[in-house]
Amino acid sequence: MNVGQEILLLLKEEITEIEYNRYIKQLIYDYKKSTSDMAVFYAPNALVSNWIKNKYTEKIAHLFEIKNNSKVSVKITLKNQIDKNTIQQKSEHKIQHSLLNPSHTFDNFMVGGSNQFAYAAVKSVSEKAGILYNPLFIHGGVGLGKTHLMQAAGNVFQNQGKIVIYTTVEQFLNDFIRHVRNKTMDRFQEKYRKCDVLLIDDIQFLSNKEGIQEEFFHTFEALKGQGKQIILTADKHPKKIGGLEKRLQSRFEHGLIADIQPPELETKIAIIEKKCELNKVKLTKDIINYIATVIESNVREIEGILSKLHAYSQLMHVDITIEFTKNVLKDQLRENRANLTLDIITQNVAKDLNIKPSEIRSKGRSKNLVYARRIAIYLCRELTQNTMPQLAQYFGMKDHTAISHTLKKINELIENDEDFKVKIEELTNKITSSS
Ligand code: ADP
Ligand code: MG
């Protein structure tokens, strides 16, 4: 076995079997072209090559580094042109235009209150394409699992042999422009109108782009007319996207609209456990809880953190302890919190407890105002660098002793009341992720 094969087998240990089989297994190590500081691999086609370049070169380079004790750059190239064309034709026939992440499955998607409606909607669409809800429109903030869910349905359809096109608005637009330029619009239309399932990600980017909206409208009508399933995602509800033709907006609202909210603590914990399992990272319960409370609601960060932890611990030959985790996450935390102001925190607390920010800063003594004020003061103290006198001034309190009294009360509550503790953790997450 050559060193390249060895490295790919090591990589196999770190990724899911399906990703290995679909992508990594197709790489061929070129030991003739490789040198001590450069490893060359061949990929059978551009799709596989791009996928590996984006997702795995760093990991592969890292494994070489561990093995050789020196830095190695990794080059993924295509085999010579003739080879490439024949192989590409074959595999393109099989996987069509889409490049779905094979790990984005329903099994790998953790369901909680925040996403169960969207999950159920996508799941049922995947069981009855084109019949139930068409289009299905999923919206929600960054990193909450929209692409994952949409591709989970895509993977189901693809496994049934259906032609699935997954594309972002940007790719769709580029494709459109290319075909206009080459005067091959008929091919463009054929491609998009002949698929069984069309998945378009981040549809908000259609906003104010009239030409492509027009083309998309006709694609949409053609597919819908043939009972082909369409799934769309966006960062907001179609009504709020703006710069959309009325007829498109109304089409979007015709099917089913499902939103995804930021995950609750328990869902986040389940997601981290799942990602650990998939990425073969071993973490204790304490560390998982810690990461879940510390990171933003943006789930995308979880994977970054896990691979950081994994890489550091391998390079430095240490176990992943909670202290170690805290150190690794320090920069991340600092970044998330740097922009927080007293106003932002107060507004968030007010919104969460359904009162006005001005009421929090007023002298009102009703029970719920005092409760909200205490929480706001506590979070301002935790999340910003403000001193107690500064906080006293901001919240209209007599002096710093009033603040320290409040902090003591809240700390007691956190220690004695598990529900309250969770509530504070959730609020902290919400606030740090909104900045
Ligand atoms: P979005 O498209 O909404 O910005 P993604 O679908 O790209 O977000 O999700 C970001 C990352 O978080 C992906 O790695 C995805 O697998 C993961 N993720 C998000 N929600 C979940 C969930 N409920 N269960 C498992 N993984 C999740
Ligand atoms: Mg996405």
C-alpha cells in the first residue's frame, strides 16, 4: 500500500462511510508526481474533484502532516482530458446535475421543537413528491438546517433514481447567463424542466433580479404543471423577501411554508452528539453541554468547533478536556461577544419577556419588571465589560451596591433552580447569536 492510500484509509476513519464510498474512494494517489511536500491525487471528474477540494483537502493535508511530521500541500487534479470525458459522462449520467451532501439525511437530522414542523413537512414531501405541498418553502436564519433538510429529501429522491437538481440561485443565474451567451437557452430550459425534483437554495437572492425571476417563473410553472416537486429555502418568509414579482411571491405562498427556529438547548446537544458520532470525535457529556451553551444558535459552527478540537488534540497528543475545550473556544466567544451593547442585551431580554425595553430601564416595581430587570443586569454584567457603577447608571439604580445585590440574587437563583439556569443559558445564546 502506498502512503496516499494509507492516508485515505486514515481519513475513512474520520468520515462517514457513505461520504467515503461516494467521494474519497474515487481518488487515486499519484506516487510518481507526488513529492515530499506535495501529495497529488487524481479525481475522476470535476464534481468529485471540487467536492473533495472544498471539503477534504485540509483534512488530508493534516493527516499527511501528522504522518510525515512536516507540512504537505495537497493537489487534487483531473486525469487527462480523454479519460476525464469518458469517466465524467458515465458518472454524470448517474448523479445528474446535483451534488448533494450524502451526510445530509433525515437520520442525521436531529428534531426538536424548533424544527419539527419543517422536518415533518420535508419528510412527508419526500414520501409523496409533487402531490402534497408544492412548492414547499422552508425559511429560517443562517445555519439552522435548511440546506440539510432540503438535501435530505433530495437524497431520498436520488436513491429512488429520480433526477434531482440541487442549485443555489447564484448557480442557476450563472447557468442562465452562460446559456444566453452561448445561445443555448433551449438546453437550459430542457435541463431544468426535465428534472423530477428541483431544489433551489437561498431563493432570497432572486430579489431585484428581474431577468432571472422571469425565467425562474416559467421553469416553476412548467414543473408544477407536470406535478414535479419543487422545494425552496430562504432566510425569510416570501412576504418579507421584497423585490420579488408579485406572481412569484404568490406562487411561493401557494404551497406549504415552514419555518425553522434556533434550536433549543436539548436539540443542540443532540446535534452535537450526532456530529461527534459522524466525525468520530469523542467528547464527554460535560464538554458537549458546555459547547451547546456557549456556541451561537448557528449550528454550522458546531462542525467547525469539533474539527478544531479534534485536530488540536491529535496534533498535541492530548485528550479533549473541558479546560482544553474552553481554551479552544475562547477566541470564538470573544468574537461573538465583542459587539454586544447594553441596548442590544436589554432589547433582547425585553423581547423575550414580552415587555418594552424602556420598562426594563424604568423605576417600575411590578414583579415581572423587577424580574426582567434583574435578568438584563445579570446578562449585561456577564456579556459586556461594563463596571457596576456604569450598569447602575444605565438601569437607573442608586449605585453599584444595588447592582451587586441584584447579581447576588440571580446567582442564587441559577444555583438553585435548574429551569431558571437553562432559561439564562438560552437567553445568552440568543443574544450572542443576534449580534
Ligand atoms: P442553513 O442552510 O439553514 O444555513 P445548513 O443546512 O447548512 O443551514 O446547516 C448548517 C450545519 O448544521 C450543517 O452541517 C447541518 O448538518 C447542521 N445542522 C443544522 N441543523 C441540524 C439538525 N437539526 N440536526 C443535525 N444537523 C444539523
Ligand atoms: Mg443553506
